Amino acid sequence: MDDSFIATLKLISGEEILAKVSLETENNTEFFLVDDPIVIAESTQIDHEKGVIISGLIPKKWMLYSSDGLTIINKSHVISISELDRFGAEFYTKALIAARISSP
């Protein structure tokens, strides 16, 4: 993963994952090698006493029971990919720590 970068990938399944990504080719087949993929869920709660909505982001490992951080995703399964800016990369780094702690 020499040319890796932190990105968000939108998959044909509708999932959006954040990960360290590199584009690889083997036997004329292109695929993404993703390292430490996570997903972010949004949680919202209504505080009726205060009359406000409280929302938060919950990071989770994409593959909860995987013992290896590397995953291969066929390029044809990716709708869109975008490199994260500095703020996004910092968020990913912190969210990855939280996802590792909260995963089985």
C-alpha cells in the first residue's frame, strides 16, 4: 500500500466506508485494497424536556469479526471514491480508535 490515501468509498450496496485505500492490479483485474475500513452510523435522540434533538456519530468496524484489517473490494463494486481532506482524515483516525474499542 505504497500509494495509499484515506478515502470514503460508496459501494453498490449503498454502504459508505472510510478507510486507507490503494488501487491495485493483478491479472488485469483492478481492485481496491482497503485497510481498517469503518462505517459511521448517526444516532439521534429527542430530549423532550429541553425540546432539542441530540445527534451523534457512532463509528464501527465495517467487518465486525474480521481478524485482519485488510480487505479487497472489486473496483466494479465501487460507485464513487473520494480522498478525505485533512479534517476528514483526522476524524477517520480518531473514529478508527473508537471503532476498534467498541468492536467484538
